[in-house]
Amino acid sequence: MQGPNAHIVPISSVHRCRYCAIIAFARLQQPYKSRPHVWTLKINLFRRNRTSPESETPKKGKIFYGWWVVGAAAMTNGTGGALQWQGFTVLFLPVSESLGLGLGATALAFGLARAENGVIGPLSGWMIDKYGVRPLMFAGTIIVGIGYLLLSQAENFITFLVVYIFVISIGASTSFMQATTAGINTWFIRKRGLAMSINAAAFRLGGAAMVPILSVFVLKYGWQDASIGIGLMMLFFVAPMALAFRRSPEAYGLNPDGDPDPQPIDVTVNVAGNATSDAGPAIATYDSWTTKEALKTRAFWVLSVGTMLRIAAHGTIFVHMIAILDWKDIDRQTAANMVGLLALVAVPLILLAGYYGDRIGRIKILALGYAMSAISLFLVVFAQGTVPLFLALLLFAGSEAGSSLNWALVGDLFGRKSFATIRGMMAPLYNSVLMIGPVAAGFLFDWTGTYTPVLIAGGVLMLAAAAVFLKLEAPVKPTPEVQQGQPSDS
């Protein structure tokens, strides 16, 4: 484009916007030091093309339908997700004792399940992007429910291992956080951090209620009967929640975040984190990052390594949380109550992190939260007694608060179209450490009789994760229209 208006870039369709990674990620961090302090783009936003509404169109009421999707996701993760991922820490010791296993062997079931998720993660993500959240999530939750009913009949380690890995784990790969974050990411852009934080907060709030209740049930009736209860809840309460999910707002004549159709306006967007206009704020659109394009960017690999380091520490500690408190001479019911209370305390922190992450940027909040978690693990090494241990573990809520922001960054960097596939491509990395970490921690405790090396290693990994996230920069697609001659960080 030539002439005085060369800086005006027409965007004719929500499916052809090339600048969304800049808009969505603009407020998250500063550019490389080698670049000018502020880059600006003048973007002329034209009225969006809207597709014909599909069947079962959500009602256009006062409440944007995306918030109903968030509500369904919150209910799903607050019940089924909490039982699936946080309930394992309650079942850990009873299963070990019932089947005559060491902690390392028991952790092997969890580790192998994560390894399996790592292998099928890219496939399940691709299926969610291609066929939609609703059918994959409904089928997956049904499989999980049947799996827990079968698990209740396990009388030896091999049976337990086969059911947990090849039934429950496969079903969970298209359910809970993997599916719900993909659904939420499709419906939100500007409010993505808050929406995902509500989902994550519900997961922790559900854990605050479900972990103590499950512990009481396990101690009174045994883990087999508890598994039956989990299975029935998955089948008759959690699975129907999938029916509330819809493909995308555009498919129903709506816009992300419930925004109105924008009129043609000039918007100044800078990657330092500001969007200004005399006519109103810019509305980011349906961008075009593909999985192949994402894999070629530095941002994808920095994000993957940071996520891997965080999950290596967080996942290992959480699987062994009650066992760690038991090692600190805290009785198991009190330990389960502490885990539930910690999840409850994390809820407002998660919501605040999501709210302010949309406004002041996610990366610094993530780094601060992970540094807090590292300090927490170092303090647990020296703390003794219920109250000191609880106070030390309060700081570990920083990792909880950062989790939803971690996944929101995937959408910020690469958009909505291939979110689940791109997240799935990260799965082999972070699930590999989830396979190794809990198992290694269990065998290390069996060998040494102490969790001190595990806690110190977890703290170091959290500090490393904070440092890596501070290096994260938004990828920029090189296009003829975008300041030719500027270096690309993709």
C-alpha cells in the first residue's frame, strides 16, 4: 500500500486478521531491548462478516453466552476435575496400603497416566479443535465414570494400573481442563484471563470441598466404595455439563467477549501494552496462527519450557502433599483438611490474578507467584506443627494463581483457532516430567525416609520457571504490511 495512508491496514474478515497476536498480547510485556520503545500500528477495523446462526442458537439475553460456558466449565472442574486430579492425593496412601505397595509403585500409576496423556495430548487437542468441545468432553467424562466403577473392583496392582491408565486416563484426556480451557478460549479475548481464572478458581474451590469429603468417605468406607461414588457423579452430574458448550460465538452471530460489532475506527496499538483510539477500544479478532506456525516460534518453546518446569514442581508436590504432611507428623484427616483449606485460600488469589492479568499483564504476576511457591517449599523443610506448616504452604497458592494465566498465555500468543492442538503439542513435555517427578519422589522417600530433597528440588524448579517466563516475548508474523524490514521473533 502506498501514499500517506500506508499505515492503514484493512481487515475485511474475522478469519483473515493478521494482527491479533499483537493486539491480544500487547499488554503482557515489554518488547526486546533492541527494538524501539514503542511500535505502533494503525488498524482500520471494519464491520465483521457474520455467519448464519447454527441450530440451537444461544439466546441473546443480557448475559453473554460465553459466561454460561464459563459456568459449565466451572461446575465441571469444581466437581469432576477436582475429584480426578486432586482426589488422587487422598487415594494415594490408602491404595498403597490396601494393595501392599511402596509409595514409588503407587505413584507409578499416576506417572504412567501422565505419560499416556503426553503421548495422546496432541491427538486429543486436534480432535477438540476439529470436532468441538461438547462431543469430546461428553464422551470422555462417560469413559472416566465407567473407569472409576471398574477401579472399585481392582484387587491387585496390575488391575488397578490397567484401569487407571487405559480407561480413566484416556477419558480424562478430552475432559476437564483440557476441554474447558479450549471452550473458554474460543469465547473470550479481552476477558480471557478473568474467564479462565474463574474456571481455575472453581477447580480449587471444588478441591477445598471435595478433598476433605472424599477423605472422610475413604477413611470410613474404603477407597473402593469411594471410587463407586466418583464414578456415579461423573456419569450423572458431570457429563451433562458438556451439553452447555458451543462451537464459537461467530457461529451464532455473536462476537468474542459479547462485544458489539465495531464501526470503522482508527486504533493505535503498541506492543508495550496499550491500545488507544478516539472512537473506542480495539476488538481483537479470530486470528490465523496454525499449529505448524506456532511450533516455529521461539515463544512456543519458551512457554513450553516454563510450563514444564512449573508443572514438574507443582504436580510432584501435590501428588505427595498428604504424604509430605504425614511425614511431618500431621494426621491424615487433618492433612486432607489442610489441603482443602489451602485450595479455598487460593480461590480469591486466582480471581485477582485473572482480573489484573487482563489489565496489567500476566507475565510478571506469573513470575511473582512462582517465586512465592519456591519460598513456600523451602519453608516447609524447616516448619513443624500444623499452624507453621499451613502458613508456609499458603505461599504455594502462588502456583495455583498462576496456572490459569499460564494457559491464557497460549490463547494470547496464538489465538483461538488451534488453541487445543497447540496446547496438546505442549503435553509431551509437561506430562513427561509429571511421569518422572512423582515416581522419583516416591522412590526417593522409600530410599531415604525424607521429603527434604524433593521439597528443595521443587523450590529450585519453581524459581527456574519464574525466570523462564520473564523471557517470554510475543511472536510476530512477518507480513508485507507490517513494517517491512523489522526483525521477526517468530
